[in-house]
Amino acid sequence: MNKVRITAIRQTVYSDLMAKYEKPIEDTCDVVEGQQWISTDGLCPEGMCPSAWSSMREFVESLARGEGNFYDGWMKNPMSAMISCNDGFRPFSFYIEVVD
């Protein structure tokens, strides 16, 4: 199986939605831009946010099996994907790619 690198690319923060809908919380996302993880055998890497993992798991597993070319050529690199976590207030975008 392929190893898959997961890189935190960018976080978007919707302060207006947070002010309108979110109950204030103290502990939010601990991910930082540029942070990387390696998935081996399509498994969740240690330290990966569980919510982010649930958003990308199927893509990582597919890439680990050597599958790719999602959505008929969506990505320039067919063995990669750009996936965002499911936090509607401060989603992070992750670039996932097969590595040698």
C-alpha cells in the first residue's frame, strides 16, 4: 500500500457565523498551517484531528490502495485530493497525496 502525506494548507474562519450561531468554546482546532502527517496502510495517523480524519478517510484509503483520479481529473496530480474538514465555522483545507 502507498503512504499518503496529509498537509494542513489553510484555515478559513467565519467570524460572522461564529458570532451568530456558535456557543463560545475555549478549545478549538489545534491544527496549524503546514503541519503534516503520514498515513500508513490507509490508517489514521497519530495526532490527526478525528473530525478532519472523518472528512478525508475515504480519499486517503483510496490513495493508499493506488486508486486516484477522483471526479475524472479534478486534481492536477491525479494521486492527490484537497479535502476540508467538516467544521462549518473554522474549516481547514488539507492536501493529501501519495508519497514514495
